[in-house]
Amino acid sequence: MANYDPKSMKTENRYLNRRNFIKSTSAVLALSSMGTYGMDMLYAPKKWKVGLIGTGWYGKSDLFRLIQVANVEVVSLCDVDQKQLEEAATLVSLRQKSGKRPKLYRDYRKMLAEKNLDIVLIGSPDHWHALQAIEAMESGAHLYLQKPISLDVMEGEAILDTARRLGRKVQIGTQRRSTPHLIEGKKNIIDAGLLGKISHVEMCCYYHMRWNGNPPPQQIPDYFDYDLWSGPAPLRPYFGLPHRKWRAFMEYGNGIVGDMCVHMLDTVRWMLGLGWPKKISSTGGIYVQKDSIANTSDTQTAIFEFDELNCVWQHRSWGTPADPCKSSTKSGLILV
């Protein structure tokens, strides 16, 4: 399989050599938490110029909220789906005060090459996060990056190194740290010591969120650049628009663990003031939903070991919650 050339967009090979990529970005720091930096600049009198990469549901949701709460002008949008891109541009023009329609791009690098953006929001699939985040910061922009920050630890280190080296502000979409009732609960219950010593944490997700289709290969529509969408990932056969389905494939993300566990574990670490775990172990696989072409686990358990505390993650994308009390939310965490 082939090497994907991120400079020329030529597709000689479909694999990006991530080890060489990391070397090229000087990622030499030890892994460290990105945290959530205060975006004080958003509340300054200046109108900040904003661009969005990835105009799907998540990207638009983040952008529309930013328009509501900050003095910004959305000047550019980027997506490889021309229909989705045009629809997003219309919605932005209806929501921002100027009423202006942003400039549209298919290739995010052409957008960043303008070097006219103060803030870039990234709502693309996980396999693009590292490249787009680093190049956005190198173009001069601060960053809002959807979680997880990357596919693996090395890519995350490269993003962190770039942010520190260039002095960029980066905020990650682990929004539970900004959720009012969780902030209140942390302050008034956990920090106040009402639970005593916490020695065990259970985190779970029972959403039936794993895509389980098995369609035949399809013709790629003219308005969708599947080659560019795949980018540094292996080029899989085209089975229809990948929007909201790509999380079912390990080539593009880390399944339910990378989607939901990252939220729950981040919340636990924040609430309990934990550092990095001493040891991580996990087991799981495709135990039930074997008829799908999806290759992410439908069942998985992971244990994150801290000093005198284990955090246990479990997900199933089949069956019902073991605790009937969780049947309404199908996800959550328990502190013991």
C-alpha cells in the first residue's frame, strides 16, 4: 500500500509513515496533558477571524456556539464534501452578524496558506487531527481541536510540542470540564470530601453506537473527494459517505474507546486530580456483531491503574445495561 504525500497531495501510497512524521515535527517531549487553556482572547474587542476544517455535525456545532459567545468573523470553511460545505456556508451566513458567506476550500492547506486566520476549529475525523492541528498552528492560528487529539501518543506529543514551541493556545473538545453541574459536583461533593477516600471508579458506555452495516462497494459521487478524505489513512473500498460511520473503522479512529472513554477518563482525572496511570491493560474484541464490515470492538474492558485506585472502563454496543438505572443514559461513571 502506498505512501501518501501530504505536500503534493499525490497518492503514490496510502500510508503516511508516522514515525518519520513525528521526527519531522520535533516531537521529543514526554507525553503531557494538553489541559484546557483559557481562551481569553475571544472576549477582547478585536474581531477574530475564524476558519473551520470539517463542516459535519460536530464542526458546525462548535462553530455556531463560538459565533454565539465571541466576537468572531468566520472567513473560511473547508470540507472534501462539496454539498456539505455549501450547506455549511449558507448556515454560517445566516448566523454571523455580518451576514457574509465564508470562502470555501476543498484542501485545508490552501485555506491555511492564506495565513489570515486567528483561530482554526478542527472537526475532521481523528486520522487527520495531527497533521491539520500542526499545520494550523504553523500558519499562525490558535486552535480548537475535537477529541481525541490524535490516533496515538506520538501524534499527541507532536501536537503538544508544536503548541509549546509556537506559543499557541489549544483547547480540546473534552467539554465535561466546562459542564456547570459537573463543576458544581466536583467543588461541592468531591473537593469537599463528602465521598471520603475514592478507591475505585467504574466508567461505561452501553450506547448502540457502533455502525453495523455491510453494504456493497459503491460509486464515489462527484461532489465527494474520497481520496483526500482518506488522506494519511489506508484507502478502504468506498461503501457510501463515511460521515458518522468512520468511527467503526480502526483506520480512522479508536472506536468507542477513542470516542467515549476519552471523555469519561478525562472527567475522572480532572475530578480526582490524577496524573498519568502507572499501568493500562485491556481486553476485548468483536464478540457479537460479526456480520458487519466494522473492525472496531463491540465489547471491551480496560483498566487504568493509579496509586491505590483503579479506573475500570467497559463498553458494549449490544444488549442492555447491567444496571437498569443506567437504561436512560446508557453511559456514565461511578465513584466508590
